[in-house]
Amino acid sequence: MTRIDTGGVDLDIDCGVAKTIELQTTVWKDINLDTAVFGLPVATQPDEVQIVDKLGANTGIYTWGFDINELVSGVFEMQHDYKEGTDVTFHVHWGGNDAPTGTDYVKWQLTYSIVRDDNTINATTTIYIESAYDTQYEWIRSSFPAITGSTGGVDGGNIKIGDQFFFYLKRIAAAGDAYAGDALGATLGLHYQIDTMGSRQIGTK
């Protein structure tokens, strides 16, 4: 590890016009959004549920509780520090108030399409993740299979900064013993790799 000691003053870096700091080894960031901010189709919207603590006491904190076939939909933008063309992983953080019967399962379906300015929307892609739930009040993360950054973008090309990630997230019937309680949404989002602090120009990496 190399340490830079500035002697108690600011580290002033001038990269020049349309230049930025570039990492030779990528690191990870997270686009992370509250499930409660997304759209709720009337016929399939989750219920509002109060979260309880590990003793079963009410917290006064509410979120959406997903039963089977309930969903939310939304959109976010690929951030300007994203290393274009690298794989990304969508994930959802969730928990439950009700006790499982043993080892129960919750299955999530993600349906998405990535859209770029001045382009039309491609057909959607659907991926799945099923996770075990065996401890009452536990909160876990379910990560979907990685989306290939080099072919998962518009018209089978790279995913790029500024791309719009349209999606809906739905709880569906599990292959294993289904968890009978609502799956309570916390946050959802995308783990992605970064190689710069931002883009060199407002819309160009």
C-alpha cells in the first residue's frame, strides 16, 4: 500500500480538461433504492406492512410486503463512474415478520430492459433468484445471476453510462417450500464496477 501524506493540507489534483482519475484496478459500488419509492400496479401491488424487531415488537417503520405474484416497477440510471461493459448484479434486500415452517423459500423474478437516449426500447429479459428463509425476523440479500456488461446493453452491445434500467421486480411461486409470510422489501439495486470518479464529459465516459 502506498500512502500519500499531504502534511495536513488539501490534496489538489488537476487532471486537465475532459480528464479524470482512472483506477487501474476496479472497485465496486451500489445503486441502492428503497422499494417503497417504486410504482405499484393496482392489481398486483404489495401490501403496506409494519416491520417488527427481533422480539416481535412494532417498530413504527413500514414497507411493502410481497405476497406471491405481487410486484413493484421502476427505473434508474447507470452512473457515470461505471466501468462500461463490465458485468452488473441486481439484488434485493428483504426479510420477514412471520416464522418459517423450517427452511422455506422465496423466489424473485426480475424483468428488465436497458434503454439509451435516441433509441427504442428492446424486448425485456427475465431472470430469477430463489433464496432460503429459515430464521424469523432475519434480513437477507438475494442476488440475481450477473447481467453480462459486454452483451447485455442496447441491441446486444455494451452497457454504458446514462443507460436507463427499466424493470419490475415480482415475487413468484418458489420451487421449494414457499414461505407463507410476506417478503418485506428493504432496498434493491445494482452492484457495479467503477474505474473513474465520473465521466470525462457530461455524457461521455
